[in-house]
Amino acid sequence: MGGIERFRSRLFPLALAGAVLSGCSASANLAEVESTLAKPVLRSDQFQAGTGNAEVLVAVGANGVVVSSRDGGERWQRQVVDREASLIDVVVCPDGGFVALDFGRRVWVADAAAGNWSAREIDSEATPLALTCDAHGHYWVVGSESTILSSPDRGVTWNEVAHGEDVMLTTIQFIDERRGVITGEFGSLLTTHDGGASWQAGEPIPNDFYPYSALFTDPDTGWVSGLAGTILHTRDGGASWERQTNPTGAPMYGFARHGDEIYALGVNGLLMRLDDDAWRPIDARPAPYLRTGFSLEGRGLLVAGGAGLLEIVSLRPASSK
């Protein structure tokens, strides 16, 4: 049963009672509901990730929702790949194609036009938590039980490496063709220097850190965000970390790079910018949280989060030092 039909089945007993008093009013209300549900972005949407290639922007979220725009975010098209899907991440691969991560142990694969989405099962007992695509177009997924999964064939088959620890790996990023970083629960930090053929455990991030998000701009320079609004910065590839002041004290759920500038996005729609090693609040959107930001050259950040928040935030022009 589709979304409108389910809503109708719950609304009809009340609508019929109201019709005794005002049939026209009931019809008008139902038409308003149907008009709302036909919109491409709803206030009930809970977006978790967004990205884009040269032609299409994409955001994904709960209930299998995928929205896409071919005109830089002016207009959006909506599709639901599977109402049971919980889409928690999405990335673009070198060929321009999209892949989204489903909390239900699947990836959803689409072409460069963000069309023809199809599901591929992740052959693992681990719970998937983060996704990336490397320079060769291989998919990488990390998750529970310190599991690292990779697929060389767009999710058809999977290679699994589990480190045998009850640890949730929460972020993965390839900095270049050969070097990558994984972070996770209890301060876990793993790096690769051979394109993922092997991963080495580094010095743990202090105080059993739990990273919500991580961003490395080069093999030495990176940030992680965690509980109680904590933001840590490394200048030596994770060998040591320093705490940076977050004046809001609010948890930050994502980082975004816009030119040479770094932004953090978090609870209550907060957006902060890093200025001379100090985080400064610059904006707050009307949403319970912001989860992701994608840089649009010359325009700003495409931000997405709770309560159907999906918009472009204008920023000062991206610098390239």
C-alpha cells in the first residue's frame, strides 16, 4: 500500500465523521494532504547524506527516500527505492555513478543520472555504518564488529576483514589513491598506505573517543567530532590530537570542505566555520539536526538533515590558497 493510501485509511474514519457536518471541508482537507504528499521534499523526511557529480545532486534518508536535482538544487525529484530501506550514506564513484548505504545490509547502486537504483546485498553479519568509493571504483563499507568490507564489482561480491573486536567503525575516507583512514568506537584509528590491501592500527584517539564524523584534508591533517560537542584536530596523521573549542557545546554530526575552508554541521541546524583554529557559529537552519554538507563551487553548501531540511546555504566564496 502506497503512502497516500495508508494515510487515507487512517484519515477516513475522522473524515467521514466530519463529512456529516461539512462534506466540502473534508474533501478540501484530503486534497491538501494529497498535495502535500506529492511534494518532492516533505517535513517528515530525515536526510542522512548528500553528494553530487557534475550533473546531478542527490540526498538520501529514512524510508528509502532518494531526491535528486539536475538544476543545482532549484527543483527536486523524489523517489522511494524501498520503504523498508534506511539510507544512511551516499557517495559518487569515479565513473559518476552513485552508491547509497542501507542500514539493512544492502547498497543501492545507480547510474550517473541518479536513475535505475538497484539493491545489492552485503554478504556479512556486520551492521554497516559508513561507505566510500575509492579511486578504482571499489566500494568500501565499515561497521560493527570492527568489520571492513570491500567490493571490486559494484556490490556483487564482497571481501570481509574483521579484526575480532566488538568495536563499531563509524567513518571511512580515502585521501588519495593509496592512503585512507578509518575511525571508530573507543578511539579506533586505522590507516592504509596501499589502497586498502592492508590496514594498520594507529595510536588510539584519546579518552575512548567515539567519532560521529571525520575529515582528513591530507594524510597528516584531520578532524573528528564526538560526544558533548568535542572536536579534535591532528596535524601528524593521528599520532597526537588537540582539542579545539566549540563555543556552542553542541554535537557536530558532519564535516564539509568548501575550497580551503572547513565547516561543521550539527544539532539544532547549527553550521560552524573553522577560522584560524577557532570554530565560529555562522548559521542555524530550522531543523533538529544537520547531517551532511556538500560543496557547490561558487555557491555554498548543500546541507541536509532532519525535518526535511534540504537547501543551499550561501557562503563566502571558496578560497584556494
